[in-house]
Amino acid sequence: MRRTGFLGLSVIVLAAFGAIGAGHASESVSGQPRILSGDTLVVGGRVVGLYGVAAPGLKQTCLNAKGHGYACGAHSAKALAAHLKDATVTCQIRETDS
């Protein structure tokens, strides 16, 4: 199943911050994403941070409502991967990190 439409638009809006490497604000990258964490992906060979999204670090643990620890960082990465599945995304680059 290939996801397009609204999902693609939402990813364009979100995946706009912090492509690491050379780039310009009007640049975009497209492709099937590889998830690095709950707020970072690799698209078109570029590492892209999702603009306005702050997810726990991949190895971070959190406490649930009952006070039990769980791997919230890994959980957030899995949730993003499940949401995108095999989607092709386009990311508009807003700014770059060195």
C-alpha cells in the first residue's frame, strides 16, 4: 500500500527542519524514509529532523502512569515508522545544521 495525499502533505510541513549537510531553504528531498528516531529520518540520503517535533531520544526511558519504566524513545521511533509504513515523503528544507 502506498500512502499519499494528506499524509504526504503533513510530512512536507513537518519534515522541514535540520537536514544535516549543505542545503538551501528552498531545497527539498524525496524518497522512502528510514527512521532514526521519533523525530529524525533519512530521506534521499539526507538526515532530516522533523520541524516542531520533539521526541524522546532513541535510548531514552520514561515512566508510564503506573510508574513502570519503558523504552519511550524506541516506542516513538516505532510509532513514526508504523505511521509512515512504505510512504514516499517529500521534505522541504527550512534550515540546515552543520
